[in-house]
Amino acid sequence: MSFESKYPYNGETIASYPAHTPEQLQDKLKAGHRAFQALRQAGVAKRAEWMRKVAELLNEQADRHAELITREMGKTLKEAKAEVLKCASTAEYYAGNIENMLEPRIIASNARKSYVAFEPKGIILAIMPWNFPYWQVFRFAIPNLLAGNAAVLKHASNVSGCSLAIAGVFLEAGFPEGAFQSLLVASKDIGPIIADPRVQGVTLTGSTPAGMSVASLAGKHLKKTVLELGGSDPFIVLNDADLNTAATTAVKARMQNAGQSCIAAKRWIVDKSIAEDFTQQVQSLITSLRQGDPFLPETDLGPMARPDLAKALNGQLQSTLWQGAELLAGGEQHNANFAATLLSGVKPGMTAFDEETFGPLAVVITANDEQDAIRLANNTPFGLGASIWTKDLEKAARLAPLIESGNVFVNAMVRSDARLPFGGIKHSGYGRELSIEGVHEFLNIKTVYIQ
């Protein structure tokens, strides 16, 4: 069995990678366990030194890594380079802050001394998607390696080259052999790895069905999980919003990475008093996007990652049109290339409202007032991110707690930031990545009581 990487823009096969055999996987788990022991003994200062080298290498080699990302999954080269540089800055941030994040917390009690210690547990398995093939991996790996855990990665098969390249960065930076390893294994064969006693936790970013499957299997073996799953993020534009800024950000928040993001602004919920003006502005912006070769600097929108994904999105589009929505822009699909598309008149019960749409498909939903906007925003099984657009910050502060999501951004597009915890609720998953909360997810939070 092997995994093929294909250039999404034209379907050209880039490389083929043979799957690891069961024996090779066992050898990797043995190496990971040895590396875990070495990481613990090395201490946090040494691990931070290695992580600073990771940041240095990513900055130095950003062009090479960005080219690989674009070649394997099709995002524009400028977006790919920004992704690599974000990984580098996150490595720098954690390397400079990890000692404070792991500092034992003194607790007053009846003991002479009592405190909470944060200790590594072993190997953590990451099951990661193709849409941000470097960022999704590094935001898991950086805090865990710094905390003393070892890491193994089962990446999406179409970005196997990225998976191996990431492993090479950690090794070149000085981390012990086996500290971070790429496992070339099919999804159907991941069960024995989750069950292995050396694996102490599983983190997954992907679809809700994939999260349910992995959580069920991990639960069977009493393994801690963190799940970052799908999203159908509302982008709420109230009647007092800065319309130009909101429209410009809405298009960016939906169309970046060809719309293939869990936290993309998938449902634009707009007050009826400004809906017509907002729709005209976003329609003009969407039709001006330049789609084409992702390696060209003038390209705004590259292809989707695979032809089957574009075909599935087209099915959702056609279903929504049949249900009564109006097509204002785009709608064309050729293989993996999907035009930037805009629909209006979308309502609950329509496919593009009820389901997550993973691609460059934007929808305008009209709300009667701010209460109706909140009702529409929460009318979804997902709860990852949301944004509110208004000049009245007191109103935003009052509305933010009413939105059912793990993140609410006011007058800004939803994004992940190493300084802030990131994750969702409902069918968008549970647990948190990033910030100190993400560091502690896969650690033994140990109480020490001295009488």
C-alpha cells in the first residue's frame, strides 16, 4: 500500500510514499517511548533551546516548506508561506513562555506544603487534516514536546510529503530521535496505535464523524482525547457595523485557503436594514477575486485540495439552489477548481445553512434584528467560532455570552493565536489547543501534599 500526493491544480502526481508496515510502526513506537524518557531527562530549558532552533529553521526554510504545502494541497504560495511563518512564531512564543506554564502551582491547604505539578505522560498521537498541513501539526507538537511528551503523527494521506518534512525539522533542530515521528498509515489501521499502552492521548482535527469514531476507540482504552472538529461559524453583521470593513473581512474570512477552514465565516448573518448594501459589496469583492495557478503571486484563490471535495461542495450548492437560494456569483466547478461562489436568500432547512460547507461558498442570511441574528447563529449543531460586527462595544459584550461557541471575535475575523485557548463545543468537539490550557491537556496534573 502507498499514498500518492497530487498537485490539485492540474492533478499531476508528485510522489508516492509506501505505507509503514506493522513492524515499522512498532519500531517507531519503541523509538517514541525512548525519546519520551530522553525528553523528560533533558529538562525544560534544553527542550526550549531545541524549539528555538525549530523556529530558526522554519524561518530560514520558509520558501521550501511553503512550496511543498502548495504543491500537495493547492493553497496559494503566499498563504502557504504565511502558515510556515506562523508556526515559527508560535515555536518562539512557547519556547519563551513554557517554563512559566509548567511552573508548579502552590496551593494553600492544611499541609505544610501542597502544590500542583504538571508532568508529561508519554507519547501523544495526533491525527491531522490536510487543510493547514503545517499549522495544525505544529500547534499540537510545539507545546507537547516542550512539556516533555513525545509525538507521533498520522497525517492526511495526500500531504505525506509535508508530514515527513515536519518530522525532519524537529530532528534537525536537535530533538532526540523518535521525539516526533510521522506514521504513514491508513485511517482504518490506526486502532492498534491508539490501543498501544505507550500512547497516552489522542488529538484529532477533522470531521465530526471522524472525531466520534476516534473518541469511541480512545474511550475504550481510557485514552484522553482533544477534538477540534467541524464548524459553521456565524459572521453577524448588525445594523450599526462599519459596513465596508465588515464586507471586506467577510470575504477574506470565507475565501482564504479556498474556504477550506473549520473557522471560516460560513454563514453571513446580516441585519435586514443593511442586507442589500452588504450583499452588493461582497458580490463585487467576490467577483474580483483572481482564481488560478496557486504559485502565481497575483492568484487570490487556488484550487480545492482534491476533486472529490470540490464535487461534494458542488452537490451542496446544487441542493441549496434547488431549495430556493439565489446564485449571485460563481457556481462553476472543474475538477478541484471551484469558483468563488455567493448565494443569497439562504434560510434554515437549506443545505448550505444546516451543513458545514468546506470550500469557497459564501451565503447571505437575513436577520430581522439582533435577537434574530443570535437565534440564527445558534441554530447549528456546531460551535467553534463566531464574530460580531458592531460599533457598539457594550452591545457586543452583552451579545457575546449568548453565542454558543468556543470563540467569539468582535470586529475581527476568527483566528487561532498561540496566546489564546482554541477549541469548540457541541459537534465542534472538546478540549483546547494553544495557550496554557493547551499545554496542560495531555499532562499529568499531579497534586503533591506534604504534611
